[in-house]
Amino acid sequence: MRNLNALKSDIKRVLVLGGGGAKGFAHIGAIKALEEAGIEFDCLVGVSIGAVVGSFYVSGYSAGEMEKLALDLNTRKILYLLSPVFPLHGIFSAKRLKEYLEKNLKVKTFEQTLLRFHTIAVDLTKGSIVVFKEGPIIDGIIASMSIPGLFIPFYYKNHPLVDGGLVEYLPVNTVKKLYPKSKILAIDVLRQDYPEFTYNSDIIKADKKNLKLHEVLINSLGYVFNPSFNNKDKKVRVVNIDTQDVAFFEFDRAKILIERGYSSIASNIKPIKKFLSRGLFF
């Protein structure tokens, strides 16, 4: 699946891993099926749990190795990684999760990954997408998965960043802007409808370093947790993985989610290969 020789100007195939909490374990099975089929990509873009799973893959883990790590993460271990904090900015700190990533990831920066890798976050004060593609890889992961109200926002250049899924849980539009000539295979593990709210940036106070929990929650409600790309775009193919019976935080159901991700891709391998091989890169 890896293409180690891709240049910045030669990104032809992009794999997108969407957000979805525990449902994102299905991404591991999807990657396993793509690996077995010998399908290569030039770039991987992940948001939220997709950023976490993607980071392990691009750092050198096989799908089998990632599956082993996922199955080892029972509820008790997950709760340990979610460090509780006094709830002014969020319920959990990413401190222990960061330590886990530092211990287990095989690379330190985006520049060291085995194929091009980007993570997606959102500037909470502007509602705009922030793309991480260079520098410390863990910064990009933590920013991308900092669910507002649950995790303390990740501060980058004095701006509070949160889970990219709040604006684009399946960041196809962002990838199309980055690589307009590329084919995009997007893995959707969420497939749910959410109500739309009006974003209100006025609630954010001038002192961005002292955002309160209620301010974070109110602003997060202003985003559309829904895909908004053109699903008839011939350069985009979305594979939906059915996870509707799995709750957002059911991390103890990794096995069945990985199996579903695998079967969903394996059953679509022929059309996926046809889609990726069609002449298109102009």
C-alpha cells in the first residue's frame, strides 16, 4: 500500500480516514484489506480517530500490528489514557495519550512518515480548517482529536484547535483543495446525520488562553458535523462502513469493528481497483 517515492507534485492517490470515535477501529480492517490487495497510495489524510489510526500506519506499522495494539486497548486502559482534569476547558487532558503516542509511534515528525501524511483540525475561534503536514506529528494528532468539551483544546500559534471532524468529519473537500488532480478513496465510519447550527464566534472572549468549558461547547455546536462534498465527483469514492450499532465510545468492540472494516473493503476491492486505475490524472 505504501508508495515511498511520491513527490509533492506527484500525489495521485489519497486515502482519507474519517472521524467517528471508537468506530474508527474499522479503519484498521480497511487498511488490512487494501494492503492484501496491493493497493498503494501517495498520501494519507486523517481526522480525529482517522488521524490516530493513520499515524500508526504511516509510521511503519502493518495493519496486523495495529490490530494487535487495538485489541490490547480495553476500557480500563482507555480510561487511563483519558486523564481527567478540573473541567474548565475540557473534561480530559491528552497528557497520557501523548505519552502513549510518543512511546509507540515509530516517527517523530510528518517529514519522517513512510508516505505523505496530513491531519485536520479546526480553529475554534474562526471555524476554519487547519492542516498539519509538517513538524511534530503528535501535535497534529492531538489537535485533530481534541473533541470540544471533552479534551482541552490544543493551542497552536496562540489559537485553540479542536477536533477537525466538527467541520469535516470526512475531509474530502480539504483534500480536493490540496490535491485537485488526485483520486480520493474515503473511508466513512460514521454515516450519521446531525442537525445544523449557526456558528457564533462572538462568544469567544479576547483572552483565548482562558476558554471555559461552556464556551467550548457552545462554539462546537456551531459546526455542521456532516459531509458536504459532491458525491457524484468522479475523482472521489466513499466506502461506508456500517457501525451504527456501535457507540462513539465503545472502544472494547475493536474486534468486530476491524472485521467490518475489512469485509467492507474486501467486498469492494474490484470496483476500488477500477476506480483508482482509470485514466484521470491531468
